[in-house]
Amino acid sequence: AQSVTQLDSQVPVFEEAPVELRCNYSSSVSVYLFWYVQYPNQGLQLLLKYLSGSTLVKGINGFEAEFNKSQTSFHLRKPSVHISDTAEYFCAVIPLTGGGNKLTFGTGTQLKVEL
Amino acid sequence: KAGVTQTPRYLIKTRGQQVTLSCSPISGHRSVSWYQQTPGQGLQFLFEYFSETQRNKGNFPGRFSGRQFSNSRSEMNVSTLELGDSALYLCASSLSPAKETQYFGPGTRLLVL
């Protein structure tokens, strides 16, 4: 079984400041990793994913994430946030073997960007 | 290409009733998964369908069921609604069940009174 931990339930940050949203996972098998964003009253939008290859992954809207296998982490970063980045961010994993297409999600981090 | 569509977007039901939610995947996508999102439990996997067959099921009671049609559209049904079933129900589609990226619809918000 897999589990995902997002330690920060809320992250307040000023506009144009950098931000890091933390994600750690636990799994007995290798996993694919994803970050999704959810704006109010909307579904989930894929920000980026790590399947294999370079551990630094670039996504949409200027976000990037780094996969660290030894620390079982997949933290999301953005060098300069904008008001429009205010949303909830979810880290998720899928096992490489078994489990079908079942995504296991973290509890989410609410990013609040302030002027 | 149109995204995943879900109908209805909002629904109010009373305890004991049943409800059917619909999901139309992205054209060409044949795998559909359903998730329940609540403030208390977060995002939880309900079930996954591919080629009209349920391939995977989450830990939900038998009141929750689903099906997929030959055109890949999917429905989920909840019978004997309980207050705790109030949630945002999200549908996601992917090309296949082979660990493909899943694309989510806007969800159906169900309120059970």
C-alpha cells in the first residue's frame, strides 16, 4: 500500500516570493508521482509528473518538483508566486506494479498568496 | 479536444434516496476512475473501469456502484444515501489503465439532507 504525507495544510506567502510545498510518500514498490492543483469549485488539474529520468521535473505555470528517492520526497517549488496561484495543491502517487490506475493522494496544501 | 464532463454539477438529495452521476471521458480515453472528495477524508478512490469492466475498487460499502458503457462513458450510483455521502465526486479519464496520466472533470457536488 502507498501513503502520501503533505505536512503543511496551509502555506501563506507574499506575491513574488518563492514557495516550496512539501510531499513525502511511503511505498513498498516504486511509484510514479504527480502534483495536481485544485482551484475553488473546480476539478483537479495536472501540474507535473515524475515517471522516470531526470529527477527535476518542470510543469505548467512555472512550477517544478524534484524527486528524491532516498528521502522519498517530491517537493513542489516555484521561484516567484502570483496571486492566481492561490489554490489547493495535492501530491499523489501510483505504484508501478499493481494497483491499476488508483491514485493515492495526500491531504492537500492550501497555498494562499497575499499582496 | 473537450475535457472530461460530469453531469449534473450540483445535486441535492435526502437521506435514503439514491443518485446516479454521469461522466463522459475525453474522446479516445477508455479508462475512467471515480474519486470522492470530502473535507474530513480528503480524496479517496472509489473505482476504476476499462472496457466496461471494473478493474479496481476502493474501500467503500456496496451502496456505491458503477458501470461503464461501450462508448466509455461511465455512471456511478449511490443507493440509500447517508448524510456522510455529501461530497464532491470527481471523475478522471485516461487513455488506458497502464499508469497513464489521469485528467479530471469538474466534479459533481452532492449534498445529502
